[in-house]
Amino acid sequence: MDLTLKIWRQKDSRSKGSFKTYKANGISVDASFLEMLDILNEELVHKGEMPVNFDSDCREGICGACSLYINGRPHGPDTAITICQVHMRNFKDGSTIVIEPWRSKAFPVISDLMVDRSAFDRVIQAGGYVSVSTGGIPDANAILIRKENADEAMDAASCIGCGACVASCKNASAMLFVSAKVSQLALLPQGRVEAKRRVQKMVKQMDNDGFGNCTNTGACEAECPKEIKLTNIARLNREFIGAKLGAQKMKI
Ligand code: SF4
Ligand code: FES
């Protein structure tokens, strides 16, 4: 298939970016979207031009490194998959594809399609550690956990920290990400020990890093490749208010 690509090019965070148009001809429908970009980059290098910078690592939908808008949608045209899992059969021969980086003040562009998502790392770091000793495997199994809680905690833990929730939100809110990280521990007895301190510190760091507030548009849930549910945000709010009410006795 032959394609026209309109790709955001930006030298670094201080430079002004713009769209540049490229031709990608003879692309197999079986190629992945990132392989198509690899082919384009090989051609650019052969011509002595700078390749297009973009993030990827596992290319299996596991790590959360890949992060692109394709035709205005985070992670491209399909639902519940990352951009590294998108294949060219999703596009029509002869079509024009617009490729942009995540757009958010908290995720500054490093170069071209690559953004700095270290704000997410700082939120995780602010959450701190889990101090409870889980012991060996038989000990962990001895702690009874309701099936519903175990399932919901596992679902929340599937967040890969890709940032599509922030990129898709008109407020650049990180609430879906933070709520997943809070929920995966708050739902389990092992995570309750530091739960009050954890939720307050993570929310504080989220605000410090310039993420916006949630206004319940649901765009984050619709574009999340791991289908993290908005109910996690409701749990985050409950955990946060509960922690604030009980905070007088705690030194945060
Ligand atoms: S909540 Fe979904 S969209 Fe947001 S970082 Fe996690 S996996 Fe990505
Ligand atoms: S490259 Fe790892 S999830 Fe896409």
C-alpha cells in the first residue's frame, strides 16, 4: 500500500515544531504501524535526513512506551490496543495519516513524536513503598482476599502508564492513571497499611506536575488501551476524602 504521512517534526523542546509530509510506498498490510515508521526511517537515513524519533520498547502492548496520536486518536484507530499492536491493514491504500506526539503541558516534547513522561514516574515515586511483609508463597496465600477485590485490583494493575488518558483528556487530567495505581493497592489488605499517606502524596504530586482535573468526560476510559474503568476514579476520590478526614491524626 502507498501512503502519505503528515508527521510532527520538532528538533527539541525549545524549538517550534511543524508537520512535514512524507511518502511511504510499497508498505505491506501485514506490517505493524511502528514497522512502517521503521521503514520510513531507513529511507530517511539513506537520504542523509534525520530519522523520525518515536518511543517504543516491547512492541507487544506490555511496556507502555509507545505513544502516538494517529489521525487525532491516541493509540490509533482501534480500541483497547496500543499503537505497537496496530497493523497497516487498518488503513486504506492511498490514505493520508496524521501522526502527532501526546499533547500535554505535563508531557513536554523531547523530539518529534517522543515526549517526556517522567511526571508519571514522580507520581509513582511519591506513592512510596509497601512496608507489609508478604513472606513466602504459602504466607501470601494465607491472607484471604474477596474474589471481587482481587479481580478489580488485577484489572487496575494492568495500567501500563502509557499516558493516553492524559493525552485524550481536554483537561490533561492524570486521574485515570493515578486512580489505577491507587486502586491496585487500596483494594488489597497488604496495600491498606500506607493507603492514606499514599493517596494524599500521589494526588499532591499529580497537582504539582501540572495535570488538570477530571470533569467526567470519559475520554480517558474510551482511549485507554487497557480498558481501565472510570470507577477507579470514584475510588480514588473516596480514598482521598477518607484520608483527608482522617489526616489530623497522621503526619503526612
Ligand atoms: S490508565 Fe490507561 S491510558 Fe492511562 S496510563 Fe494507564 S493504561 Fe495508559
Ligand atoms: S512498545 Fe511496549 S506497549 Fe507499545
